[in-house]
Amino acid sequence: MMSDNKTSTFPSDFLWGAASAAYQVEGGHDADGKGPSIWDVFSHQPGTTHEGTNGDIAADHYHRFKEDVALMAEAGLQSYRFSISWPRLLPEGRGTANAAGIQFYSDLIDELLKYGIKPMITLYHWDLPQALQDIGGWESRETVDAFEQYARLCYEKFGDRVELWSTFNETLIFIGMGYFTGAHPPGLRNPKRGIQACHHVFIAHAKAVKAFRDYQAENRIPAGGQIGFVNVMQPHDPITDSPADIAACKMADDLLTHWLYDPVLKGEYPAHILNMAQLTWGVPEFAPEDEDLLKENICDFIGVNYYKREWIAANPDVDNTQINTTGEKGSGKEFGFKGLFKFVRNPESTYTDWDWEIYPEGLCVGMMRLKDRYGDIPFYITENGLGAKDPIVDGEIVDDPRIDYLSGHIDAAASAIEQGINVRGYYPWSFIDLLSWLNGYQKQYGFVYIDRDNDLARKRKKSFYWYQGVISSNGAIR
Ligand code: BGP
């Protein structure tokens, strides 16, 4: 997999970056006027996370960002994807802003720009202000309006220096786990409420895109400014070529991919799935302006977070071939959506310690499938990485499996570019070791190790030096 060919497939303006999210990296959970988020509250409830770990301190990036940005500069990073903690800016979710919170992100942006590192901001990476959850969270239209206010505040304060923005990170996970499996806050298992909450997220996205266009029209965003949406990219393949497995796989694509990409790239839901949801649950309910808002506010790029593919098998009790055509037969009431198909393990595949299939080609395959459906959209690979318990050998962190993993995926990105996919940047998850939402600090992804027994000291891993070489050769040496 390691390739050292000297010519690069990657365009000269390709961005080599790395990604993080506020709750997972910042710490400072109640510092300087920050309000609590749903994750602050949820992770403090017994039994919700691995050994009760939480983001109270995380990597303490809130206090050490200068040291971290200096390490990014040393690695040669050209862009850094991070999220803004909404309750750090607006402790109540709306209303009065917290000056210290604004100052923190302003300083972080300036520090990045000092080294020529382009910030890429995610507005929402799951840490909803608890005050908004208390009034219904994403189930309430008030949260939609609060999100627009928050987005405008961010454009107002940081728009002069930041070109790359995305609204939301991964509806599949925060809605799926928040409202369908209950493993994330608000911890519900209620598809009806989840589908409506998800609809409100799309409307909030559309309103934030609309507001972004206003700022662009007034030249308050740098020329070349773009706004996108970040989604899980999880290609599905049928475990056999039986018609039942193929139909189940199509259903998985429709529910887990098209349902979540169509509204932001086509401005509408897949019709038969909308029909199924409305017949079964009576949702999503549309407000009069929703249809136009979705149609008129298509985003500029799609961010894809790729970690794994899923193999799909039929549930013998379900006839997806019927449901696939009109959405009218069978459907959610009996099977709760989830039962319409099954995720299965392929004994011939390689898996991580957390049972995620390692399948680098899926990065290319996934983008090709999206291009087939949505046309020639620009892609940023906004996350990709290997979660592992890294070995420490004689005081050094020798994370060869991570290097192999990333190298294979960069091969796949190169192959996508060679096949005409417009890939503009690559952001491995993560730059430094940070909190894994449910798995604590044992599942590491970073190029930089954090010694949690030694005052959170930073230490470069073997992959740090490897990635430095990737960036300096524009991906030719990998
Ligand atoms: C993505 C999230 C990230 C990150 C990553 C790794 O879904 O956007 O925030 O957590 O997954 O996941 P985990 O930490 O569960 O291994």
C-alpha cells in the first residue's frame, strides 16, 4: 500500500488538513461563562459512556490551543477543521453572547492564519445548548430560529477571516443515535420524533445557508467562501446477490444515505421514503415555507466522513421489493425502519478492534456513487481515520496500523481524482488524541499523543512525521 511515486495526482490547491470537534478536544466545559451542552449533561449521567468518561477536560485545547496550532504548523497542515461550541458563544443558546467565547475562537482563527492554516468551521458538531434541549431541542422550531441567530453571530464575528464553513456534522449519527437507538442525547427511541427533529435540522441548515448568501452578497465573507454540509459516507453492499439482499441494500441506501443527502443536495426527500414516513408516522410535518427553503438553499460542497462500509442482508420477514417502489407496503410501524434490513459481518473482511471494516476502496466507491446521484459536486473528505489503542514502545508511539490505514485511503482519494471526482481536501480524524464520544480516551485517532498521566503533555507519534511527508510531497509520498 505504501507508495513513493514522485508525481502527485493531487491538485496544487488541494488542502491537507485534520479535523476535530469542540466537545471532544476543548475541555474548559464551564470556563469563562460557557453554558452546558447536552453532552455535558448526558455524559455525567451514570452508564452513558465508557467508564463515565466525559469532555470536561478533554485535550484542554481551550487553554493550550497555541501549543496545538504550533504543532499543526510543524506538521505542515494547510487547513484545520474544528467546530464551534454553540453554548460557549451563546450560553442559553440564544440571546446574549458570551464575549470570552467569541474571543477564544477569534484568537484560534488568528493563530491558525498566522501560520497560513485555513480554518474550516463546523457550526454544529452535536453539542446543543442544554437550554435549547429544555424547550424541545431539535423537535422545536424555536431551536431552528436560534440556530439561524447563532450562525449569523458566527458569520458576523469570524466571517471576515474564514472561507470554509459547514453547518452540520452527521445527521445519521446525532439523529440516529439521539432518537432511534438512544445511545446519544437526548437518548430517545422514537422514530416519529426523530424524523421531525431531523427535518428541523434540514430547515435550520437551509436558513443558515440563506444567511450565508446574505453575508456573501455584502462581501462580508472572503471571496471564494463556501458553505457545505458534512455527512457520514457509508457505502452499503448486499452480502449476497439474492434479490432479497439487493432490495434490502437499496432500502439501506435510501434510508441511511439518500434521506440525509437529498435534502441538502436536491432540496427534497426521496419521494417513496417520504411517503413511507408520512403514512407510517405522519411526519415530517412541513411548515408552508419549508419546501422553498430546501429547494432554494443548496449548499456549495459536501463533506464526507468515511470510516467504513456496511454489509447488508435482508430481514426474512420484510419484502423490500414492494416498499422500494411506492413506500406503501409494510414499512416502519411493523419494523421500526431498522428492521427493514440487517447489518451483517463479512467473515472475509478485515475489521478494527471496534469492528469497523477496513475498506479503503470504499472511499472512492462512495464518492463515485454520490456523483452518480448528485452530479459533479465538490467533495471534502472531512473525516477519515483509524481508532486504535496505540502501542508505546520504548517511550515512542509507533502507530504503523494508522499509517497503513491512512495511506490506503489516500490511495483511494487519488484514484477518485483520477476518475474525475472533484476532491478538494483531506482531513484525517484527528490531529491530536481526543475524546471518543462513547469510548472515552482509549480509542485514539491522533497524530499527537496526549499523556493523560503527565499533565496532558503532547507527544508526536510516528504518524505525525509520516503525515508531514505526505503533505510536503502533496500526497506523492504516502
Ligand atoms: C464521527 C464523528 C467524530 C468522531 C468519529 C470517530 O462520527 O463525527 O466526532 O467521533 O466519528 O468516532 P468514534 O469516536 O466513535 O470512534
